[in-house]
Amino acid sequence: MDIAPWVWWVTIGVTVAILLFDILVIARRPHEPSMRECAVALAVYVGLAVVFGVGVAALAGGGYGTEFFAGWLTEYSLSVDNLFVFIIILANFKVPKEYQQTALMVGIVLALLMRAIFIFVGAAAINEFSWVFYIFGVFLLFTALKLAKDAGDDEEDDFEENRLVRFASKHLPVTEEWNSNKILSRENGKRVVTPMFLVILTLGTTDLLFALDSIPAIYGLTQEPYLVLTANIFALMGLRQLYFLIGGLLERLIYLSYGLAVLLAFIGVKLVLHAMHENELPFLNGGEHIEWAPDIPTWLSLVVIIGTLAVTTVLSLAVSRHRDRAEQEASTEA
């Protein structure tokens, strides 16, 4: 896929413009967005992603369009799972509703920056060393196993500040007062760090870990850096609105982690098979390609992604509804 430099710059410029607009609006009027506001914005972002994917298919070919949609859906699913962690972080720091947009917006910007770095590093590594796919594949298989193992744990009870946040809390003058959405303030004539700084620091370090999972996953679906970048942009753009729109619904997606574990395991296997198909390691098959290793087509990956997400969502909502009904009946009888 040959992307002209001006297309890269236009894409980056439009993304920055949208982010700056969001940041200026939030900074000027901190508030808890209404359901209508979130629904309209989310519909616009999803619609733009669909139009973009159709445009890619029309201009570059159906194969690239399929790769974009597969990557976008995978990144979007991982982003929804990340919202669980965001909810826990904001709850533990007791972030007021009117300031949550600021924290989420900064977290999204940091996530985009980190993923952009990983995207270009990953692209450079793939171009130079085909065996990188082995590393990506094994890493995703390990991540899938860990995700499935931890899926039933109560993340809120297990939440613990990372070392960097603990160091900042201990060595920096931190105020406990939430009087603005700024990261610095003055208290008794002294410059102090606000709780917002610690929240942003926590979100930033968490985003770094999320990027380690998401970038190998999407490179298992497309090796085109432009599609990897745009899929991540569209997946993250509506994340803030999604947080407020379906915050309660997220608690009902009880099997989402299991579904994501299946997806990551599938992509991990796909990456390992792809690496075997293009093998150049001298200690495997004498450095020759392993012909029997199939290269799973992207259209099949898209089918697996959509099917897994559909089954996971329907099953989660059905079981959650049954549990709620059982709890209501039990409370009524009591």
C-alpha cells in the first residue's frame, strides 16, 4: 500500500485538530456530558470510521478495507476493555464527574502518542526482521492466557498504584483538594500538585501497558503502518464519549475479557503461523520457509473477530439480565 506523504500529514493534521478542539471545549467548560451529547459524538466517530474503511476498500482494494475493519474492531474491543480499568482508576482517585472528561481526554492523547511510537518502531522491526512475528505471536498467546486467567478476578479490589505514582505521591507536594481540572495549584502560597496530576500519571503509565498488547495484535491483522495508525485513531477517538454513554453497561459485559482472550490467542496463532510461513531462522527448517504452515486470510480473521464479539456480548447481557432478575426476586422474597 503506497501512501503519499501528504496523506500522512493530512491524517495527522486532522487528528490533532479534532483533539485540540475537544481539549479547548473541555478546558473552557468542564462538565459531565449528557447522554445525547455522547451519543451524537460517538455516532459521528463510528460513522467516520465506517466511511473511511469503505473509502480504503474503494481506493486501495477490498483486501486493505478488510484489514482496516479487522484492525479497527480489534482495537475498539481492546479499548472498551481498557475502559474497565479507567473506571477503576477514576473511582479510586474519586475524580469529580465534571473533571473526568479532562482526565480521559489527556489519557487518550497519551495513548495515541504512545501507540504512534510503537507503530513506527514495530513497522521498522518487521521490515528488518521477519522473526519479530514469532515474538509478537508468543507475547499475544501469553497475554491471552493471562487475560483469561484474570477475567474472574475483582479488579477493583486488586487495584494498586504503580511505583511511579507512589513515588510521585511520596516525594511531591500533593493537595487532596479538587478545586479545578489543572495539574498544578497553589495552597498556602506554595505550588502544589493536584490529584489530577496523579490521575493523568496513572492513566499514562496504564496506556503504556495497553499499547504493548494492542500493537502486536493489530500487526497480526495488517502490516500496513497507515492502516495500523488510522485503526488506532478511530478506536480511541470515541472512547471518552463511550465511557459516559455505557459506563453502567460495561459492568454487564462480564465475558468481554474471555472474548478478548480468544481474539488475542487467535491472532497470536495467526502471527506464529505467518512467521513460520516466512521463516528465516537458521535453526528452524534450515532457515527455509515452512510450507505446511497456512497463512490465515484477513477475511477469516474479520469473521472470527465479529463472531467472537457478537457471542461474547449477547451471552454477557443474557447472563447479566438473568442474574439481575434472580437478585430482584431474592430481595422481593426477603
